[in-house]
Amino acid sequence: MSSRADIQEIVIDTSFSTLGLSDALLRAVAEQGYTEPTPIQLQAIPPILAGRDLLGAAQTGTGKTAGFTLPMLQRLAAPRDEQPGGKPQVRALILTPTRELAAQVQDSVRTYGKHVKALRSITIFGGVNINPQIAELRRGVDILVATPGRLLDHVQQRTVDLSHVEILVLDEADRMLDMGFIHDMRRVVALLPKERQTLLFSATFSDDIRKLSGAFLRDPVTVEVARRNTPAELVSQVAHPVDRDRKRELLAHLVKSNNWQQVLVFCKTKHGANRLAQQLEKEGIDADAIHGNKSQPARTRALKRFKEGELQVLVATDIAARGLDIEALPHVVNFELPNVSEDYVHRIGRTGRAGESATRSRWSATKTAAAGGPSSG
């Protein structure tokens, strides 16, 4: 056996620069303060760059969006023949379950693509006037981020052409299944070229997701970076037993006595979210609610105020449980517990995000479950 002096130690470099990304993309990543890829990025980026289909499972907050956005941008930036009419045609389609997630993915595309060859991207979703979207589509678009329902509205009106799509991304596919979008997803996929790259991301690999991947993907690379139903590791969880009719009082006390400045609170119902936000306002706490019955401008406005620190408490139904990337969010309160464990994991995943745990300061967030028996909602 060799002596200790003969043993060589090799330092393995896991920085973004080893993944095969272009200088333009690496520059954008560095400007966001990131130096090392997260596990999903480390495993997903190389096969996506190689043109492989991919089935990826990662719990919320793992850096998944950058994991597909970066290699997608690089592949689309490659030289290609001039497009007919000189206008960009949809070459990448990203389907998301909610409007908020669609807007967030679009932000990621713009952030990481800022130094790349001009690629035009737009977002289309329901709840807003369709005419400005039609005008944007007529100008041409390379990357289209969309929710299924509104995309099919455009298909019906013949305002979008999907016959040139090279890359399809199904983001939060399990959530789209939960929301009843399976038929819409199948209709959209049927409109795409059979020769394409497909990337499917899900929080879990359920039987339904595996069945879906078998229908949509060809010989995919499978990437799984988190165990099923595993809360984020940088999250501490605290339970406060309390009578049902005193939960609102306890929540107000916790917010005031601890001087919490940014709190995301989950309720089961739209009516319950509205009522709680109004009650907190009466307690002198700046609060607002977001849910499916709120108009898109109202939802966007409330989320913007919350992200910028102008709104102290944001009360939400599970529409906000996935995809909302609120930087350095310190507190999530389960005012009412969800019906299934997966939703609890996604709710508390709003803190302990990948950017904080992997490449920025490390901190432990507080999760408060105000548990006091069944709630009236």
C-alpha cells in the first residue's frame, strides 16, 4: 500500500463554469450572486444541453427554474437558418399551472438571458385582456411562457403557431394534473412537432407523473434530488396549540410581539383568506389576500407589495403554495393545515430557498402551525 505521502487529493470543481454554459450565461449567473449550482442544476443542465429529454423531481425551492432556463437559452442561442418573414417563431414553450409561476419563469428567462443573443419572450395567462397578448404574439416570439387554458384560447383564435417548437417544458406537472389540466396538456402536446426536446418537472414521481412522462418523453434522463414529502432542511418548524376561535388572536400576537415584517399565511378557502386579512387589518397589521377569485392585477399588486416589504402579511390559499419565489422569506404560517401532506411541504418550502441555502447567507426560518382542531375555513 502506498504511503500517505503518495496519496493524491483531487479537488472536484462543481462551479457553474464546469457545466458547459456560455460566457454570456455565466456572466448573468454571477451577477445574481450565484457561484455553485444546486443539485438539480448540477444534474439537469448537462443532459439538457446535450438535447436529451428529462424527467426531473425536485422539491420546491431547489433552483429548478434556472436548471432548465439556462440550458434552454444556450440551445436557442445557437446559430440557425433565418425564419420566414423575419419574425421570431415560438421555439420554446413553457407550460405552468398558475399565472404567478408563469410570470416568475418569465423573470428568470429575462434575468439569465440578458447577455445572450436577442431572444424574445412573452407570458400569456388568463384573468387579463387577451388583446395585448395577441398583439405581442403577432410581433413574433422565441420563448413562450403560458398557462394551458389561455394558450388554448389563442390556439382557437389562431393567434399562436406551435408548429416550430423545439423545446417543451412542463413545469410543476403534478400541480397541473391536480388542477385538472391533463386534457389541456394533451391537446397542446398534440399541436407540437414530434421531433422536439421535452423537459418535465414535478415535485414527486407519482404513478400519474410516470404515466405522463411515458406519453410525452422519449428515453428521458431521470433526475431526482429530494425524497418524497421531505421538508426543506433549513427550516425549523414550530407548532402552537390553540383553540380554534383564538387562532386569529394568536397570529396577531405573534406578528406584533416578534415584530415579524414578512409573513406568508395559508388558509384553506378564499373566503377564509379574505376574512383573516380583514381581521388583521383591524388589528393594525398591514395585510392583504391572494386567491383564485382575485383579479390578476390585484394578485400581482399584492404580491409585488409583499416582495418589496411594503405588505407585512400576505394571506393565501394554496394557489401560492408552489412556485412563488419570495427572496429571504422568514416566516410561513399554516393558519389552517392542508388536506394532504404534499401541500404542507410545498407551503413551508416558501422559505429555506435554494438561493439562500446554497449560495448566499445561511439562516433557519420559522414555520408556525397555528393548530387548534378543525377550522371553519
